[in-house]
Amino acid sequence: MTSSETSTQRIPPFVSLGSARAVAAPSVATTSGQLNAVGVKASGTKVSRETSNVLDTLDDSSPIARELAHENKRREKLLGRTLPKPEKTRVFTVSNQKGGVGKTTTTVNIAAALAAAGLNVLVIDIDPQGNASTALGIEHHAEVDSIYDVLINDVPLEDVVAPCPDINNLICAPATIHLAGAEIELVSLVAREQRLRRAIDVYAKVREKKGEAQLDYIFIDCPPSLGLLTVNAFCAAGEVLIPIQCEYYALEGLSQLLKNIEMIQKHLNADLVVSTILLTMYDGRTNLAAQVAAEVRQHFPDQVLSAVVPRSVRISEAPSYQQTVMTYDPSSSGALSYLEAAAEIAER
């Protein structure tokens, strides 16, 4: 980034993010320029009510119409919003001992949303399944150098990271199946809990020496367990992002996770804080989801994001195309929710 650029980054116009109005009136034009997706001229002036208020003609008694109108208002709030560039790299560990709560999905989509806003983001995949690597379109077969080589063989992190093919400013350190045995191999190594942290510190110095831009965010995707891989992630991070599925078992898993984080804070990383909790797989049709969300917000009023990620087929489909939902279906409700979550995180 050059010195002439500002310290804030702008979320791109919702032309590429699928505004409902873009679908309703894609071909409308005026004498002074083409309309963009939200019904505004290139010059920035507003157009007629017939164009700009397409959704107002829909019947408010229709649930679909109400949902479309609500999503459109949410998009308008994000339009043109600037995301602040952090003074130093913010390192997040995305963790939850319970499996299937959306750790990997949250990691890759929030990372993609921040990168799409022009921020420099690194995703480190330390889950042996390598799902984050798959979602970002990064090769992670057994012959590829991966985070395993960084942790076990002291390979520099710069030799492992690869760019995401779909999103600029987003890079990933992939995981391979070799990580499945890394827990055992780490036991006998010196400073086994700090190896990822040291690798990140060295990589930051290498980027600075080469004149490359500072990383703004690092997200570490953890396996659903508290082994040495997850402990390395906790030691390397300053913040913990906890995705919580809106079901009862998630509350039990949260209490266990917090106890483990307290142990890490006491013995290995005193600077670690639980800064962010994101409610995922929210189904507004059920009372249970609302009750779980209310209970989590009551106990963690400052940590829980306002944004809530709904159950979404599009979010589930995206990894099968080696994409995040941000590029697979940017007009979906899931993509909008992750954009809102990314903006909240950046502005905290």
C-alpha cells in the first residue's frame, strides 16, 4: 500500500454483491450515465422513485416481500461504509471444541469479506481435514508444502502461503493430511506450544523487509479439539472468535471451551481474550434458536456480534465449488450476514 492511500478501506459497491434492486431493474439508464445496482447514477445523484423504490411496490403482507425489503435495507447500510485499517495485525483463533458449528465457514467467509474490502488477510488452516483450504481454492494434497512443514520441519511460512484465486489480498497457508500426526510429533519438540507464533512473527518481519504491506488480519482455523494444534493457535493469537450454533449442545461446549481458554491465559498466553462470539445456523422459525441466542447475549453482551448467520443452502453449497459464499452467491442472505459480521469486527 502506498503512502498516498488512506488508512481506511471501502467495501466495494453492491453491483457485485447482488442488491435486490439490481435484479429488479438492471437495464434502466439515464442521459447522464448508467445506473449502478442500488439505483444511483455514476455521478451520485438519485433517480426517479419508480426505479429507486422498486421494492415498495411489493405487497407487504407477503413474507418473501418483507424479507427482501429487510435484506435490501441491510445492504444499504453497508453501501459505502469504510472499514478501518488496524494499526497492527489482529490475529484471531476461530475455535470451538464442538464440531459442526461453522468454524471453517466463519473463518473463510469473514476473511473473504475483509479482503474484498481491500484489507490484507491471511488464513492459516491447522485442521487436518483442510476444509478452509478447499473453500479458498488452495491445493492441499499430500505433496504440497503446508502448515505441517512449518510446525514440524521449520519451513518458513512465506514458502507455504498461496493466494486465493478468487479474491485479491487473501492468502492461505494450507493444511494437509500430514497434520493428523502432528499432535504426536509436536510432543518431543522444543517450545512446542509456541511454534506457530514464532513462524508468524518471522513471516511478518520478512514481509516488512521486502517492503510488502502489513497483514491486517490473520485467522487461524482450528480442529474441533484441544490438542497441541489448537494450543499453538491460542498461543499465536491475541483474540478468540467463537462461532456458536444456535442449539442447546452449543452452550455446553461453550462452557468447556472457556475453561480451556482460561488455562491458556494463565499458563501460556496472558494477552489472549475472547473478543468475538458469532451466532451461526440461526433458524428464526424455532423458539430454541431464539432462546439460545438470548442466553448467549445475556452472558456475553459485549462479545456477541449483532450480525447473525442464518441456516443457508448457499453457504453449504459454496465449498463444493471451492469458493466462499462471498463469491459463489454474493446476493444470498448468508453472504450479507458475513459482510455485516466482518464490518462489526473491523469497527471494534
